[in-house]
Amino acid sequence: MNINLTLLAQAVSFTAFIWFTVKFVWPFMLRAIEARQKTIADGLAAAEQGRRSLETSTRQADEEIKRARERAAEIISQAEKRDAQMVEQAKVAAKAEGDREKAAAKAEIAQEVTRAREQLRDRVASLAVAGAEKILRREVDTKAHGELLESIKRQL
């Protein structure tokens, strides 16, 4: 065997192998590689879009939390103001009720004082009549001296 012929046969078979590989195997491998590259590129694009979406969502969530805290602070402030108003209204109502009860008590005291004076006048008049009767046992006429006793009663 000749080395040149072997070398030439190997070169021809290698060329045939390369041609066969380029013609039939290489397109399948390129399609698989391109599909894989496309899948990886799509995955990276989706990851980037997801990252942006996450940043946007995080920002929106932070803004919502901030608004919720502001609203909560506003509601608490309104509740405190309403509480203060209710306490003030209760104080005013209690003072008004106390004043009404005080006025009613004063009126009742005034009535009791008036009744006591009337009873005292009647009692003093009765005692005066009893005393005068004891002094003047013989000549006491209650009808004749009634006007005199009434004027004494009014003076007392």
C-alpha cells in the first residue's frame, strides 16, 4: 500500500464526512443551537421584564403603604378631635344639668322656706292667741279679734 493513496483516500473520506455533516447534521445542530439561544434570550428578557415589574410593583406598594399610613394618621387625628369634642360636649351638658339641678334645689328650698315661714306665722299666731286667751280668759272672742290676729300674722 502506498501512503499517498491512503492519504488521498483519507482526505476524500474526510471531505465526504465534512460534506455529509455540513449538508445533513449541521442544519439540525444550528437549529437546536438557535432555538436554545432564543430560549435563553427570551428567558433573560422575561427575567429583565420581571425585575422591572417587581421594581414597579414595589414602588407602587410603597406608595400605597405611604398613603395608607397618611390616611390612618388622618383618621386617628379626626378621632382624637371628635373625642375632644365629645368630652367638651359632655362637660357642657354636665354643667348645664348641674345648673338645672341647682336651680331646682334653690326653688325647692325657697318653697320650703316659704312654707316654714307660713307655718311659723300660724304657730306664732296660735301661740299669741293662746297667750292672750290665758290672760283674758273671760273676754276672748275669736271672731271679733280675727282681723287683729291676721294683721299680726302679716307683720310677722
